Amino acid sequence: MTAPQQKRSQTGVVEDFANPPRLFVFVDGVLAPRIFHSLYRRYAESIELKGDEAILDFGCGSGGIAENLVRRVPNGSVTCVDVSPPMLAVAARRLRRYPNARCIVGRIEALDLSAASFDVVVIHNALHDIPEPERTATVVELARLLRPGGHLHFREPTDDKHGLRLGVYRELMHTAGLLELRGREEKVFPVGPMFDAVFAKTE
């Protein structure tokens, strides 16, 4: 298992995303996908797909987004990656009916996935939790995994108390050589303001 990703909260408590408390797994992994099912479904449906894409769901958590994506790619696949074994176990149970879905635990940079092996990368409410020193390497690796012409779909919080500023996200993507096709900041209940964008790998 790879080294845990940690982030210091405003209270000074270190949140270990690789080994979250059981209550967090239950709330975020079991209750949230049920309560916010329509939110996950709408976001997944906003991603344009033909049905044969290879999709990477980065920071998939309990698989709420992936479950809605895998149904739309009967001739494709969805690969879920997360650093948390407990959360990924929930995702694996949720996706067990789909032979074209797989779950992999670990940091994306350490998984040795093949370059240009995905048509679509999805990041939903995950990148802001990556420790600042690791963010650039993470996004560069995600860009490496995209095929030329592939798209990175991205929705992340921009509130200073829970998220990053819009300009920080854009700089990360541009540093990785990705071109912004569209982007807008919008309020999403219950998270608050979020940056919803699509970036492309042009070469």
C-alpha cells in the first residue's frame, strides 16, 4: 500500500484519507451516495460519451460517480482509483455487477498505469484534498494517462474554507499541458461554489 495522503484541517487535526474513520466511511460511502444520488447522476450525465470510452475516475471514493458512468459505457470501461482501501471496498461492492469496472487502491503516480490509456479522466471533489506538494505531480500523471484528444472532466470546490481558488486549479491544469475547453464557477448544494470545467489533451 502506498503512503497515506494527509491534510491538516482547520482544527489542526490530521485527516488520513487512506484510513478514514468508520463513521466517515459510513456517511461518505453509504449515506451520501443515496442522499445525493441525483447530484452524482446529473454530473455523470453531463459528460459526453459515445459508449466505448476507457474512463479513469480519480479519487472515486465510494463509487457514486463511477456507478453512473459505467452504465453509459457498455463497450468501454471504468477504472476507479483511490488511496482509501475502506472507501474503495464500498465502491467495489457498488460496482460488482459491472464486469467493465475495476477498482485500484494507491496513489496515481505509483500505480504504473500505461501512458495514453484513457479517453476520459474524471475528477470530482477530490483534487483539493491532495497535499499541496503532491498536486502538480498528480495532475501531470493524469495528463500522461490521457490519450491525445482525450478530455479531463473536473468539478472541485473553490471556497477558501474547503477547496482551492479557481486560479490554482487552472494553473495546475495548464502546467500539465491541458487546454481548457470550458469552465464556470457555480454553486452546488451542499458543497457550495465549485469550478466545473473540461480540459483537453491536445498532443
